[in-house]
Amino acid sequence: MNQHNRQNTPVLDSYWMPFTANRQFKAAPRLLASAEGMHYTSVDGRKILDGTAGLWCVNAGHGRRQIAAAVERQLSTLDFAPSFQMGHPIAFDFAERLAEIAPGGADGKLDRVFFTGSGSESVDTALKIAVAYQRSIGQGTRTRLIGRERGYHGVGFGGISVGGLVNNRRVFPLIPGTDHLRHTHDLAKNAFVKGQPEHGAELADDLERLVALHGAETIAACIVEPVAGSTGVLIPPKGYLERLRKICTAHGILLIFDEVITGFGRLGASFATDYFGVTPDLVTTAKGLTNGAIPMGAVFASRKVHDALMHGPEGQIELFHGYTYSGHPAACAAGIATLDIYRDEDLLTRAAALQDDWHEAMHSLKGLPHIADIRTIGLIAGIELTSREGAPGARAYDVFVDCFERGLLIRVTGDIIAFSPPLIAEKSHIEDIVSILGDALKRAQ
Ligand SMILES: Cc1ncc(COP(=O)(O)O)c(C=O)c1O
């Protein structure tokens, strides 16, 4: 039996929480009990507006019965089946459905799909596919992986090595043979921009410098988030991604877009790849893939990459990589139901319809205390606060707690607030976000 005290609070000792100040949290816990549509309900019965789609994943809103029913049906039909040298129809069905909406334009869709269990696994999978691809085309010296400062690519050793967030890296050994582009954040030139900033396309030329430094023949791939989320929402300058694509192509380097947060409608197109009209060779996804209901990720690969590995004797495993839960039947069921909802409710393009209201609402906060920048794209906003003297991150954390107590879930990284509400948001929800956050900022020290 669960042990709960009178406030409906469970015993908190045993659960070692991820990315959490455990002792601080357990002294004053924030616990969510249920969710429906745009709202959570806390254990003490308060409605909390979800300004972050959970963790950028519940794009179709909470409590979708269609997904629950599909998972229930699947679990009572086929709960688990191995995917190594075995198959089950729903994994193939889901891959075909994903192929229909796969990222990619004129250069061809990335319609070969490798299933994983999370965003971190998708990233490590894509990095490994890139290295394996290079070897398969006779470029075995290409093992170096290029990431970007302030990038977040999950928490596997590959992901933190190409990632660029110091707290995720400093304690751990990193895989050798990585290097980083500079990040694109430039408040002096690009503050308070709606959409893509004007300045900074030339930062993509960092990749030319790394080619000059290391030799193209050592570099397998370059991975970036098309819009960097976890670092506090960094939107690519106009022309930047195009330039990166060109340099990768010129030097035989594969380009990987990490679309774990931008995939499935966040920008108003199915993928950032389509929104920006720049097609990489591999795209990593997770989160919105199953509306967050069941953990799952997927890597989309171009035919060029996929087909290059389909060589050698037919009885030989082409890629020595995979997970027990790759293509898990329940996750596939959740994914197919999620795609049905996205299609039936036009959610993959809804952010485009909401974008103008969203821009206006978020930028209306300009001038309130502590705000150093507001940046918006699709249904994403980053609001950067000035830091309190000697206590970086403390101000945004206080705002986060204040908002939670007044019924709004926001996400903070350092002193940057990020918003990514479910794509079912209405204008009234956006107004509530602005009102609760605005009041919290006025109170903030
Ligand atoms: C761009 C990006 N890549 C990878 C990840 C890691 O995903 P997961 O937490 O599912 O491992 C995240 C998570 O926020 C992300 O934003």
C-alpha cells in the first residue's frame, strides 16, 4: 500500500529524482496528481496551467482517451515482443505512418525510421549511425563528432560529449574526438526578436574552421538543435542552418538535426526541417512522438544513409545497435493514436495559426522588471531575466515557484524562462500565461 500522509503527500525518501535539487524539493515538494487538456491538478487540488507541455512533449494536451485506449488494447493483445531478428506488425505500421510525414523536402524525405526509447537514445543512435555510415562508404577515418556550445542532446555519453552545457559535462568523462561550434546567442545584436534574428549566419563558418583544424577526413557528423531548447531557447539566425548544410555537404560531413523538442508541430510545421526548409541527413525525435504518454524515440534517416548500410552478405546484421524496447508495441500504439490526433485536429500546423497571437502576447511583457530579452518562434518563447547579483538562476527559480503556487507551470534554465504549451492552447490560455507570469515578475526580487 502507498504510504500517504494527510496532505496526500507520499513518502519522498526513496525516489532519487532526475535533474532535481532533491533535498530542496523534498523540503517543499510540488506534486502533480492528474491532468486534462491544458491543465494539471496538484495533489492539493489546485489547477495548474501547463505552460510547457509537460517537458515539451504533450503536444496534443493531456488525458487523450484515444491514446489510452490504444495502449490498453495493445497491451492486452501483445504486451511485448522482441525486435532482434523478430518483428511485430505494429512497429512496421508505425514506421510507415511516420514515413508519410517524415521530415525532408526536395532532397527527399528521411523516411527510414529507427526506434529508440528516449531522446538521449535517439541522439546516441544517430551519432552511431553517422559513424557507421562513413565507414560503410569507405570513410572509416571519419569518427569525429561536432556539436555546439550550449547544445543539449540528452544525457548519454555521446549526447553530453557533443552537448555544450557545462553542468552536464564537467563531472563526467567525455568521448574523445568531439569539438564544438560556437553558440549563436548574441543579445547585443539580437534582443527582443520575433522569429529568426538577423545577425549571426556567419557563425556557421565555425565548421569550416574545425575542418581546417582537424581535417574533413576525420569528421563524421555535425549535430545541432535547429532551435535550441534546454539551454533557454536560442533561435537560429537567418541563413545559419542553410550555411551549415552547405558546409557539411561540401566536406562530406553528415548533418544531424536534433528535433526532440521541435519535432511534431512545435514550430507550426511537422518538423523544424520543414519549417526552415533545410534538410539534414538524420533527424532525432522523441517526446511529441507519443504525446509523452509512453516513452519512445525515433531517428529518421535519409535513404542515402540507410541504403549505404544495407550491403554485405544478407545474413549479416547491418547495424550492431538496438534496444530491448525499440519499437515497443505499447509505444507504437500510443504513437499511431497520437499521429491520428495530430492529423484529425490539424495540430502539426496549429502553432502557425497561433504564432501571431503568441508573439504579441509574449512580447507584451517587455518592460516588466528584470527582463533582458524575449524571443519567440512557433509556439515557443524564451524570456531571459537579468541575474540577481552573486546568485545566477535564483531569480528565475523564485518566479518558477511563484507561478506554480498561482497556477502556472513554467520551465527555467538558469535565469531563462521557457514556454512551450500544448498545441491545443487557446487565446485565453495564452492570456493566462502572460497575466500570471507578469504578476510574478512584478513581485520578483
Ligand atoms: C534537443 C534534445 N535532445 C535530446 C533530449 C533528451 O531527451 P530525453 O530526456 O528523452 O532523453 C532532449 C530533452 O529535453 C532535448 O531537448
